[in-house]
Amino acid sequence: MGKNLVVSPNDVLKFIRSSETPSTLKLQNTSNDPITFKIQTTSPQKFRVRPRFGVLKRGESTTINILLKKDENLKDGSVKDKFLVRALKIPPNVDQCGSMITFWKQIPANCSSVEEHQVICEYDDSSSRSNKALNKQPSKPGLNKQRSKLGKGLTKSISFIKITDYEYMAINEPDGDNINQAIAGMTGSRSGQSPGNNLRGGDSYLSKGQSSGNVKQNKMERQLWRTQVTQYITIFLLFILAVGFGYLVRKQIEFDPKAQIEEALRAEEALRGEDNYKCRKC
């Protein structure tokens, strides 16, 4: 049986370690008839495949995005994760715009008319080594020591990007003047300046960082106090509601309709007797 579908890559599908970038399979219909395809895998819980089913007209191609889910790893050794691409010419009596999921459920697994392509999954170690090399930065002599002199407020707030082997740029900080002065203190030895003099800007930035930390702490304390006051008020209101509810329940229990009616009748009879007495007296 001739090939109706070309799969690229056709042997090994590479994945980058600890990456959220999906790997791709390219499918192309090389036949003169429309075909339908289906993507299967030995580990469906590990991968997110889009799309899993589809239709390709004559000469048409498509790209399948395959993402290795977070916290999932590929199998190593002789047993590897695999993908199976199945393709079949669409019969004339089948609606090409309909659901291919229902169509593939009717196709037996051992159907001789189905064209199959198997692709194994492996990590792309060359890309992993390249990423590690890019992320690895040579430590500058004395840089960590001078960072410690700036204090915790500066080291927590500044992110450094390498420009050259001995130049670093700070990012994600609004106060650029103080940061530049602090960095100049780190790199001042290159221009023959004394690092200690340039570290004054870092000391100023450190004091601002400490003040900012105190303000945040005071703000958190105020928020905690407000939360506690709100809780106390809520408990007090719930207590009043409970007392009122208990009072109403007690009154409901003490209420006796029969006794109330008898008391009303006695009061009415007493009123009538008093009226009769007044009439006789007259």
C-alpha cells in the first residue's frame, strides 16, 4: 500500500526538558483523495495533543502541537513514550465535515487499509545543554561580597543581567539612580575608582529599602488590627442575634392559646357582670 501521508519528523519527536514549548508534528496529504488522520499515544496522561483528529484534502498539510504536561517526564531506557499517527482515505459515503471521532470509533484496530506511522519521544539534550550554557553566568570576583555589603533590601530587590564578563545591569527597580550608583560601586574597580566611595549610593538605597520594609510592616499591622476589630464586632452581633432568638423561642414555648382564650372569656364575663350590676342599681 502506497503512502498517503507524510509525517515529519517520521522517527523521533524531540522535547526540551522543563520547557512549556510544544513539539510539533507536520502531516501532509500526498494522495489525490481526502484522508482523515488520528493521533494516538502510549501515555495519554502525559501529553496534550491539538488536534487529535482531522481531515486533509489533496496536497493539504497541518501541524500537530504536542505539549508535555508540567511535572511529567519522558520514559528513558529501552521502553519509550510513542505516538502513532493513523491515516485512512475517506470513503465517498462519509461526510467530510462531520465528526471524525465517531468515524474512527467504527474502524477496527487491525484494519489493513489504515496507514500507520510510529514516532518515539526523546529529550533534545543538545537544546538542554545550550539553554544551560546561556543561563550559566561566570561569577565576577568580589561581586557576591559587595552584594552582601549592600544589605538584604538591595539583593532582594535587584535582578542582574550580564552585559559583558564584568558588567551587569539591574532591572525591575523604579529608583534607577540609586541602583546605578550601587552597581557602579560593584564595577568601580574597572575604572580605577574606589568601590567603597561608590557604595554610598548603595547605602542610600539600602536605607530606603529598610524604610519601605517598615512601611509595609506597619501597613500589615494596621490591616491585621482592622481584621481583628471586624471579627469582634461580628461575634458581638452574632451574640445579640442568638439572645434575641432565644427570647423569641422562650416566648413561643410559654404561649398557651387555650389559657389566653379562657382569660379573655373571664374578662368578658366580669365586664358583663359589672354592666348588669350598674343596670340594677339604676
